[in-house]
Amino acid sequence: MKINTQRLLENIDRFAQIGKKGRIGVERIALSEEDMEARDLLKRQMLEAGLVVHIDQLGNMIGIRKGKKDLPPVAMGSHLDTVYAGGPFDGALGVLAGLEVIQTLNDQNIQTEHPIALVNFTNEEGVRFAPDMMGSHVYAGLAELDEILAAKAYDNPEETIGSRLKAIGYDGDAKPGSIPFHCFFELHIEQGPVLEVEGIDIGVVEMVQGIHWTKYSVIGEANHAGTTPIAYRKDAGYAAAQIQAFVGGLSREANSRILTTVGSIQFEPNTINIVPAKASFTLDLRSVDGELLLKTQEIIDQKINSIVQQQGLTLEKEVMVRFKPVQFEAAMVNAVESSAEQLGLSTKRMPSGAGHDAQMMAAFCPATMVFIPSVKGISHNVEEYSHDQDVENGANVLLRAVVKRAKG
Ligand SMILES: [Zn+2]
């Protein structure tokens, strides 16, 4: 049994028209008018495929295909929202391939023992509202619904998740998490270069890296760049540069299993002839090894403290995100790997470098992911692309793995 490639590709293209940006890009920010339009289309397609559609209080969409038995559904899905100037595959692939799996089962008249659920999670990208992976976070019971509904937009404090859900008509009745899942599969583009460079068809995702996000501000004193001797300076910019070099060095050591990124830095007053009074920067720290992540965070904080103290500066620190690495259940990972092998596809076991809804769902039910190659590893960019053959392969692996777990 194989999916209908033509139908899937056409549907991906159809959704890519909603919020089309540039030649092949898509911009469909969560809870925007474009998101509403995409949701409306998905809802129509779910109903046409015979699914019973539930909208929960956070706008998560869950379409259920009946099984032979009244068991928890085998779920699959991802998200229809994108970043600013994003692409047509990040998220949409997992949702639309899931729909294609259901349409294929309909075509073949196959009824599985477990029901099958197709899920579109709200606000995976977290572009206007924090946190990211919002819908799955709440679905898995990891955050309070009321707090999340009150979350304000970064760019407009008048707007909340709750008000935007109402505005687009997706403030549903179902309690998030009230439909239990037997397990959850998410097909996604890799968003990195590994599969393409190594010529591998399918990434079998064993785990998701742990992530720490922290914001630091080093505070010194503004002073004249010509008249203030070095010994009298409290140069926040110099200290920040030392910290950045130290942090970057940690992931450049041989066999380092840690990824460090200082992705944003601002000086105040940010002028050529003034010693910076303040340097604010972010730290993105990731590892597949949870203990190493904690230990490295400690080493970095000690180093920052010692630099700040030695130079008579002060420090402000804001902890933004702390996600431990998530290990996916072996039986789920094996189901993906064996499905790919049965289809004659090459596979590689790998961690996910980015966060995904599946990592939140792993706290709710057994979960895992299927990766397909991203051309040049590009994503979160209008140039994001995956080849038709890879889309087809990924959807066929999803079909097999879902049918295996749902006992088709
Ligand atoms: Zn995504």
C-alpha cells in the first residue's frame, strides 16, 4: 500500500498559496488571518475524509477516523503555522502527509483496530506568542491553559492567545488533552544538512536535544574612549566579547557534544567613541546529553561571574527556556526504522536538533518522528525545499508506521 503522491504534492502546493511569500516561501503566523484560512481548508478536508473534527480550547484541531475498536487513537500530525518568511514544508508536511495517510486508508477501504487521529497543533513556532510548541505543551499537560490563553503578543500587548483564537473562530470547547492517544508520529523536514550530505532517505529520530535559553546583561560604565585609561574602564563590551569567545570555544573543542550560540548581542550606548555601559546577549545551549547540558551551563555561569567580578562589573541574568533532552520510545523508533527498510529506503538514526511538537507529546504518550532531507539543510527561510521523492518516501514511511501501530 502506497500513498497518492500526486494528491499529496498538490495539496502541499495548495496550502503553500495561503500566505505565499516570494517564489516558494510561505508566511502563516499562528492565529493570523492566513492561519485561519489554512485551518478552514484543513477542516473542510478533514470532514471530506470522513473525520470527526474536535477543536480544543487552545485551537488544536483533532480529526478522528473511527477504528474497529473503541481504543485510544494512533495520532499523527504537526503544525500549519510558520515563522516570518518561512517555507511550505516545516509543519505543513506532517499535517498534510497525515491527511494523505487517512485518504489512502479510505481509498483502500482499510479499517484499523485503533482509531486514527490527525492533529494540527496551535502556535508551534512561537513567533508572536511564547512559548513555542504551545499547543502540544498544553495538550500534554505541561502548562496551564489559563496562563497560556492570557499570553500577550510580543508586538502588541492588546492581543492575547485567547483574543486571537476568538477572532479567527478557533476557541473550541474540548479540553486540551481530553482525547488520549495510543501514540504519536510526526513527519518533518530535517532542517539540517546531514541526510542530504550523507545521501540518506529517512532520518529515524531517536531523541530531541535538550535546550537552554538564557539572556545575560553585563553592566559597566559609559566613558570616553580617548581619555579613559584602560585601568579605569568598566567595559561591558570587552567582557561580553571574552564571554562569547569562551562560550563559542566550548563547542569547538575536539569531540564536543555541546552546541553553543550567542545569536544576539546589543551594546549601550552602541557608539564608536564610548566605552559600552551595557552589553546584553543571549545564549542558546544544546546537547543530547542532559547531564552535560547542566554541567556546561554551570561552567559558563561560573566563568561569566568571574569575568564580571574581576572587572568590577555587574550581571543580570534571565532564564528563558530549560528543556531536558527527550528520548523517544524504542518501539516507536523501531516501527519507523522497519517501515523505511521494508520500503527499501536507507535510514540513519539521529537526534533532532530543533524542538518539535513530538517532544512535548512524548510526555503524553509514546511518540517519535520521521525526518526527510532538507535541500542544503535550509529552513526557517523562503528557500526551504524538499524534493518530491523525499516527500513521497516520508509519507509512505508514516503510512506504514501508523498502520503497524494501529493494527491495519
Ligand atoms: Zn516545525
